[in-house]
Amino acid sequence: DAGITQSPRHKVTETGTPVTLRCHQTENHRYMYWYRQDPGHGLRLIHYSYGVKDTDKGEVSDGYSVSRSKTEDFLLTLESATSSQTSVYFCAISLDTAGYTFGSGTRLTVV
Amino acid sequence: GENVEQHPSTLSVQEGDSAVIKCTYSDSASNYFPWYKQELGKRPQLIIDIRSNVGEKKDQRIAVTLNKTAKHFSLHITETQPEDSAVYFCAAIPSGGNEKLTFGTGTRLTIIP
């Protein structure tokens, strides 16, 4: 389905616990991104990657870390989840400036 | 960094009428402007895009216009249909490389039958 999958699709976790979200692509695209979507804020960039082991911060990176050890996988980790991190998380991939392809999203609830 | 503003945040139009959504950007070096449509509970999907060397682009009932001097671009949907109801996002790629898009805050379009 569009060459990009996210897992899990839904997750409920407790405050203070670590959480890892996975993005997997089969397109061999160089660029991968993690966005969060919240009402009134649109899509905000958390972290992105421009190659294996090459990552950089986006506008809302506090409390998040990422890793990319293989071209196809981009992991987003919340080291100690907080209620403010309740959101829908989208992964996206791109080859160049031809536009992004988004994953189906992960709905994360921190209680 | 780039800043993209999008208006209006909500828009309701009668079926068959036209809808226009407007965005402004801050970085004059931005050169790629896509539009995404997100239906309820679904992922955002690219519907049309325009590059800075083009002033207008059309795809059936959808068109995008770009005014580089004023740093704004607009999405035009003609002959609206119920399936056009969705949230629409504009975006721009700023200078600096590594291809990261900055998104507007979205417009919820409702088509009234």
C-alpha cells in the first residue's frame, strides 16, 4: 500500500514509558520524515533523515529521538512519553522534490 | 526558516460552486509548492503541485496559481462535488536543501449538497 507502512496503527501508553514507532518503506527513497498532526497546527516536522545514519531535527523535536540504520526503516522514539505527545504521527518518504508519500499514521494516546 | 500561512481555516460551499484556498510563504527562495488532500481518518495525499518557474497548473477541476512576487499561491476547485469535502494542506520547500516541506495549518472544506 503506497510502499510505506507504519506500525503500530494505534497505541495507548502510560506517562513516563518509552515508545517506539516504526516506519518501513519498500521504495528505496533517500528521504524519510516524521510529522505529528494536531488540530489547529497542521503537520509539524519532528525529525527527518536524508540517508542511513543521517538525521536532523525538525521544528518540534524536543522529547523525540530517531534512528535510521537501514534505508528502509526510520524509527521514532519517545524516551519518556508525556500527555502532550498524544497525537497522530505520520511518516513520509520522498525521492526528491516530487512530493511526499505518507504512511497511514499512528494514533498515539498517552494516559 | 520557512513559514506558511493558510486561509481560510474552514470553508463551506454549495455543491457545483467554486472553492479557493490561499497560502502565503515567507522564504523567497522556496521553489516547490504542493497541495495535499486529507479525508477523514486517512493519510494526506498529493493532489497537485507547482514549481516556481510556472505560474499556473491545471488538472481537471483543480488548478493552482503561484505569484512569486507576492509570495502566495492558491488552490482552485471548480464544480465542487461532495467527495471534495476534506482537509486541504498547502506546503512549501524552503532553501537549505534536504527537501523538507513546511505545511500550512489546513483548510477544512465542506461541500453542501
